Amino acid sequence: MAQVKDPNINRIATIQLPAGLAKPGASLASFGIDMPKFCREFNDKTKDQKDETNPVPIPVKIIAFKNKDFKFEIKTPPTTFLIKKLLKLEKGSSNAKLTKVGKITKEQITEIAKIKMPDLNAYDLEAAIKIVAGTAKNMGINVEE
């Protein structure tokens, strides 16, 4: 069955913005919303995750209405970011099968899975752990049992 589109909605999209550091700019201009107001509200809701030296990328789903009003939903940081931060890595491996860049324990994966659980397509923690472990393997990180 097709979804019914609300005629008042101008656009729905998900973008990544740095926690507590969003500024009006090109990524927000296409939404046609009050950018300073959005940035104030977004920065206020994400100020507890703010990090000046290593900005935390926060996916945010923005629903822009035709009257320039908006709603937004903040998601958890990307799994790859959480893994790199936990293991203090700059980036993952360019060839995950041949080059390993680190190792991660089951406890560390469980910790990340608990953070990501609301945004993952998983019904329980075990499924979320498998998703996070798969992401780590694709980054060239050995998963220890």
C-alpha cells in the first residue's frame, strides 16, 4: 500500500551535522527552513555530545514544511564513528580482507550495539551485536570472541 503524502510537507531528508556545532549553510539551504532557528535547536539538543577536537557526526532526519516550519529527529552517531572513536583509529582499512587495522572485543561491540539499538533494524541485542560486528569486520578490524 502506498504511503499518503502530507500536502504540507515540502521535503524529508536525513543529513549528518556535527553535534553542537551546526551552522547555517548549503546542506540546510535546500530545505527552505529557518536555518538559524534549526541550528539553535539542533545545537541545544546535541550539546552534551559536542566535541570541538573531533566533532561527532549526528544523523538528523529533517521534515521541512511548506510554511518554513520544521521537525527533526536526532539519530545515534554512525557505527563506524563509534568504532573508530573507541579504538582511537583515524580510519578503517582500505582492504579489509588483507589489511587489519585493529581488534575489538565482544564487550566493546556490545557497548556500541546498546548505543545503536534504537536506530538499528534489529529486534534484540544479539541481532544488533551481529550488525556492529559485521561493520567492524568490513572496516578491517578483527573481532575477538
